[in-house]
Amino acid sequence: MLDATHSFPGFTDGRIREINGKVFICYSSLLIADLHHGDSLPTCRLQLPKGFDFNWTSDILYSNQYKQFFLAAKTDLARMNEKLTTAESVYKVKDKDTEVVLLGENRGNIYFSSGKHLFFYNPVSNRSEIQFSLRENIMDGFVNSLSIYLLCSQGFYVVNRDGTSKKLATLNQAHTLQHLGGSEFAIATNAGLFRYNAASNKLSPLINGIEFNRHGLYLQGDSLFAGSINGLYILDARYLDELSERVTNVSGNNSGGYKLLFGLLIASFIFIGLLTKMLFRSRRKLKDIEADTGFSAAPVTTREDIERFIAENLAKASLKSITEKFNTSNAYVYTVLAPEKPGALINRLRMEKVMQFRKQNKTASEISEVTGFSELYVRKIWNNKQK
């Protein structure tokens, strides 16, 4: 272990787990923080096991049966000993366009997916085998003693122990599953948050029209935490019935009033026409004011403005810093940068800067300070490019 003051990642689309008194942050590498509580504030001791050479980790679990940690990286399923001193890959993906998704442990096997295939890994035999395959990539899942629930972008499935399977619900751009206990699940998508009850086979909306973050669901006690591009939602899991009923009733009332909807559409067109006329007149008046006074309105934020700001603040750039700089909303930033997402743009510009500085013979330490990447990850980028 190394005592250090570490800059925690500003963003991660991997899981954050607390296991056996340690906090594991899965991101472009893996951060393991051992929190020691003394008379003052907690301090962090950081470590990476010997043999750790994995990029873009997404999840981790601990097996009480085997006294080992199992880690999902982008291209590997890895295991680490209990003391976190050694790490080794036990499965490597065949298709580079897929990634390993860790699903859970049951009956002595570690379940994971890669692309469209469901695997189980047995630590005793050190072998991985395909148990089941679907027609689309598996995004997330949950394993219990009777069934395996699999979440794909367009559907939610169950695979029974006898090998039979069934599609439980049709979804759109789904990515994250959270077991709420019993037969209840929460499902996050790019278009809202949903609840599924396996006993009644019913899918119902909880929050509509919001893009939720991948791996952004977490249950603590009766509180369901759901991270989205609009911020963090906290739902009381005891009252999901009432919430989904209200959302469903609102949707049902709207869908039933066809005449009212038609009337509203006509009124909307009239309103838009009037609003356009008013805006046109306001624009002409604004130009007259600018000509008379010399003052002009604030410019509209463009993609070039955002890219320039990121480039000038590469190490600390984030969606939050962008919205604060330009005094705008998350939704506006996503619209301006579409189809590229803010996190992807920041990462791309950092990668380009790494390669630019590499050609200028900058050290890993210098590049790390400018880009915000860890020195370990900078060296991995170099190695990957050389291959």
C-alpha cells in the first residue's frame, strides 16, 4: 500500500462498492481506498494488486466461499486474492466490441456475460462455460437460487434452472438493473426509470422522460438512489406503488382524451405562430437597441466554445464545470454536443492530448497533471497504442 493524497475521478460509469471496510471505485482503472478512522478525518491508503493490468473496470464482488474478489474489466474477468496483493485474468473476451458484465455468485459459480452470452466461471476448475445465449447484448443482470434475470437494451428476460427462458418485458435503451427485494426490480433506461414485479409480471413507470446513468442505481435500506443527467433522484422504496400509480394515471388520462389532445395541438400551433411573430418583432427591436446603445446580447454557447473550455481545463473538466461556466443546463449541453456525450468528448480530448504529449516526449507525470488521467493509465495508453 502507498500513502497518498489521490485525486478521485470526477466521473465514472462503473460501480462504486463498499466491501469489507474498503471502497472500490471502478473507472478507467481501479481505485481501492482503505478508510482508517482515527481522531481526525479518515485517511485513504491506496493500492493496486500485483499483476493488475486491466482497463475500464465496471464492477467487483467478493466471494465468501472462495475468499476472493472477482472483477469485471472491459475485456476480462479477473480474480484477486483476499489481501488484494495479486490479480490475474481468468477469462478474456473473444469479441473486442463486447465487454464483461458481472452478474453475481450462486452455487459455487461466478456468473457473468459477454455480448449476447451468459457464462459461469467455476473457481475450483478454473473454467468458464456458456450457459445461455440471447439475440442481443446483455447489459446487466441478477442471480438467485432459482433464476437468472438478464437485462438487455430492448428487453428483460428470465432464464430458469431447467434451461427454459422467457421475455418478461419490452424496453427501450435499458442498461441498469437493481434488485429491490422479493420479486421487485428497478430498471434504468435512457428514457426513464421503471419498476418490474416478477410475481405480477407487470412493468410500470416511476419517472418518465429522463436519461438515467448506467450503473447509477443503488439501494440502501428503503431508499433507492437513481443518478441521471438531471441529477440524483432519491425514491422511498416503500411507496413505489403510489408513485407508479400516479405516473400511470397521468399517462392514461392523457392517452384517453383524443379530442382534448387534438384541440391542444391546434391551440399549440396558434400559440407557436404568435410566439414566432413576437420573437421576430423583439429581435428587430433588440437590433435597434444595439445600434443605439452599442450594447449587444450575450452570445449563444456553441460546441466550439465548450471544446475550447474543456481544452483549457482538461484535468478538471466535467459536465458540472461546463454548465457552471456557461450558466446553462445539462440538457442544453447534451443538445449542443449531440450525438457525442459530454463525458465521451472530455475523454476523447484527453486521449488526444496524451498522444500529442507523447510525441513531444513528455513524461507520464507531466501528462497526468494536464489530462487528469493517472500515471498508470497514461502508461497503459502508450502500451496499447504500441501494440
